[in-house]
Amino acid sequence: MPRFLQRLFRRADPEAQAREALLRRVAEMDNALTRRALAAEERLDRISRRMEEIVAYFAQRSHPIHYTHANYLGDHTALTLLHGHYMLFVDTRGTDLAPHLMVHGVWETAYTTVFQRMIKPGANVLDIGTNFGVYAILGAASGGRIHAFDPNPRLCQLVRRSAAVNGFTERLTVHEAAVGDADGEAMVAMSNDWPGGGHMVAPGSQEAGTPCRVLTIDSLFPDPGFRAEVIKIDVEGNEGRALLGMRGLLARSPEVKIMMEFAPAMLASQGVGPERVIELLHGLGFSFWDIGPDSSLTRLEPAKLAEERDHTIRNILVSRQAP
């Protein structure tokens, strides 16, 4: 049938016209729905990408390993973020702590976890051998009143700047001095490349050193009402002498907990070996725990600790109560 006749018959058939109009309407609706579906899919893709950006943003800033931003300030000084939250000044020449702090923003997480867990708001905390102030800053952030000690003037300068920029000046005091068993002066070996290895020069040694002030904790805090709740000591073998100089404070601080480096060979090299350290602490009623790589605590026998003579280095927790 010729096309003009088909059109003529369609015009004459109202039902055919209605069907054709309906089909056109359905086709138009289908096209509109398709366009809307494509637009919604595109919008969902944009939302998904944005959500990924938001999640990444907060993940970086809530996890210390994920977000660390270090800025070099000149003069061998960088400003980094400790645990992704607290600003920390470091000396870029160091090859021990500094690279870890600038790249990852953490240091000794197994030990800092235990350290922070022990600090309650208002607690008196001593950080002996503060270095860049990692423990001091974390202690202040946990609400402790911190006294940080180090004979290295460069490190003390950096810790003071870190305290100031974080707003911790009122509760973090830096003492530029070594801690020992007698007030006076001594020689300390210091290195910009390895600041964590600074140590007291043994009497009679030919090792080069820099004069520094030495103080005892008991002379610094003579007030019988002053008590310590947490003490961290890492002074490359001088822990024994530091403990001898704080016997009075330890005796009048029933709840004090001490986290300290325990290195038998280094202790012996400074004249107060492991047996004397354990005898002192055990005599004051303390027990001992090894701090594991996962922050777990394992009870240690005092007699076995006192007999150690090797070159191992471990961190131990010393407390009168079970932690």
C-alpha cells in the first residue's frame, strides 16, 4: 500500500493515533529516564571520589604513620608532627631519631604507648635524657607536669621551642643539665649525628667531651611534699647514678613508676652496674617488668636481672604495684 494511503488510514483511525502518541510518550519518558540515570551515575561517581578524599584526609590526620609533614627551617632545623598532632623541632643532622620523626612522626611506639598510659592529668613526670623531647611533649599532651633533663644545649633549645609552639610552656620545664649522684660538673660526649648516644665521659677516659652541669634530683626537689608519679630514664648507662641521686624522692613517692633503659654493659661502664641498680630498686620495694615490642609487660626476676652482664639493651618498667 502506498505510504500516502497508510497515513490516510492512520488519520482515520483514532485508536491508531492514540497508540502512536502513547508510543512516542513512552519513548520520550525512556529517554528522559536514561538521561537522569546517567546524570545520577555521574553524580554518584563524584560523591564517591569526594568521600575517598575525605576519608583519606582524616585517616592521614588520625593515624601517626599516615600523615607526617616536615618543614625544613634552615640552620639544621626541621619542624615535624609527632603522632600526627604535636609540633616537634628536630635537628636534621641526626641519623638516629630525626629521620624517623620527620618521615613517620613516631619513635619507640611500644614504649611511648606504655609511657602515656601511665600519665594522669596533673602527674609529676621526670624525663631524664629528653633528647628531642618526644616523651616530654607526649607527657605534656597527656596532662602531666613535665621536668625534662638533658646536658646538650642544642637539644634543650629545641625542646623549649616545641613546648612553646604546642602551648605546653607552663607545664613543661627544661633543665639543661645531666642527672647524677652528686651535684657538680662533668664531661659529656655529644654528637650532632647521633644525639641519642650522648653520654657521660667515664672518669680517667681520654674520650673528648664538653663540660656540663650535673645535678641530683633530690637536691632539685628537696620539698618533702613533692612526689613523682612517672620517671623515664634513658641516659646511656648513667641510669644507676641518676637513681642514686633520687633515693629520697623514690622513697617518698609510693605510686611512682619508672620506665628506664637497662643495658648491663653500659651501666657497668659508668661505675654503677646492674647488680647495684637492682639492689637499690628492689630494696625500695620495686618489682620489674620487661616492655615488649607490642607494649606487653612480662614480669622479670630481680636476681636474674642483677646477674646480666651482656651488651643487650632493653626497656623495663619498675613499679611497686602491678601495672
